[in-house]
Amino acid sequence: MEGGWLTDWLSSLSVVAIGILTFSFMLAAAAAGRGVDHIQSRRRKRAEQESEPSIAQEGYLIGSVLGLLGLILAFSFGMALNRYEARRDLVTKEANAIGTAYLRTQLLDEPYRGQLSRLLTRYTENRIAFATSGGADRLARNDQLLTDMWTVVRASRESALAHGLTTALLMTFNEVIDLDTERKIAWELRVPVEVLFLVLVFLVVTAGVVGHQVDGPRGRRAALVLFAMTSFSIMIIADLNRPLSGHSRESQKAMRMLLQSLRAQPPAVFDRFDADGAAAKAEQSVK
């Protein structure tokens, strides 16, 4: 799994636990920074020695640190969001590929047409269930259905050749198999461990600087709001970084629409004009 041990450890925690830990670490770092400030205050009389230029420099320093923290959080959020968007795009691509395979399957002779139609419907049902709930049993079922589909495609080569569908049929089922691999890889992608480590370290450092520089009730309240908002941002990033267990999973609407269409259009639906044509011919022969 991309991301390493730190990602694995974070994945074992709930999103709320990650937010609480982040807030706690920042409070602890701020308290440590405040303690350092108290030690320095004992060595000098700050009210007498501090000047306006030094206060301005401290304000510039804390502003720079907070600005850099914002950039790092934005970079991490963008990385997690890009992976989410990629997974969502793959859902639409896979739905289109399965739908195309289903339509081309209707041009085959029986029993291959019926077999592939049923397998594609079951495959779509299983893909939706796995994407929403996960499970090793559904993953094994997914791979078995792919094997069964390719077995039927191989057996139907004579029928496909007779109808001039060999290349088209192979290409569309190859695309279904390729998208299966792409989605599996996308589900395993995580934010790299180096980025996570940088974010955690910089959160602690920033909280320490804030605790060292901020003074007074108003400053402390503002620091608490900052810590809370930062913790909430980390919770969102952590949730996006969990493709199969987080709340921010990619929408399966395209796959559900496809499944509804497959169930509403069994193979017999595509025979209705052939049946009408046969009936018309039979009526003309009687006359």
C-alpha cells in the first residue's frame, strides 16, 4: 500500500481520533512553546527590554510560519483530492466500458449472448458492492467473474467471427479488464508517507511557535480556533485518503444507472424487432 507505515497506522484510527490527536499534539506543542517563553522571561524583563521592532519581527515570523503551514495543508489536500477525482472519473469510464460490452454482446449467438449478459450484470452488482463496502469475498468474486467472462468470450470466437465482431468484442472486454486493474490501483493509492510526516512535524512546530509568541486571553482564544480548524482540515485529508473505508468515497451513481439499465434491458428486449419481422413474414406467407 502506498504511503508506508505511517499511513497504515493512521488508517487504523478513526477520522475523529485523528482530529483529536492532532488538536492534542498542537496544544501540547503550544504549551511547550509557552513554557520556553516563560523561561526566557525570567532571564530578562520583557516589558523593559522589548521594543517595537522586535515585536514587529515576531509578528512577521509567526505570519510566515502560518502562511507556510497553509501552503503545506493546501498541497496535501490537493494531493488527496486529485486521487479522489481520479477514482471518480474511473467509475464513469468503467460504467461506459461495461455498457458497451453489454451492447456488443447482444450481437452474439446463444448461449454466449445470455451467458455474457448475466455475467456482466453480476459483475456490475459486485463492483458496486465492493466499492461501497469492500470485503475480501467480494474481491475474490470480482476476479472470478472476470475469469468467467473471458472464458465465455474465448468460447464465442466462432460466433464473433461469423458476425464480424472479433476485434470489437476483444477490445471492449479488454477495456473492462484494464479498468478493473486501474480501479484496484486507484483504491490503493495514498498520500506519500514523506508528505504526511512533513505535515505532522510542521503542525507541531507551528503550534510551538504560536504558543511561544501569542500572549493574553484573546491571543490564546485565537490560537485555539486555529488549532481546531487545522485539526478539522487534517480530518478531511485523512478521510479523502481512505478510498475503501472513508466517508468521502467516490460516487457510484454511474454504475448504479448502468445496473438499472442492464436489468431493464435483458437480451430478449433486443429481439423484439426480429420477432416482429418474423411474424410479418409468416403473415405474408399465409396470405
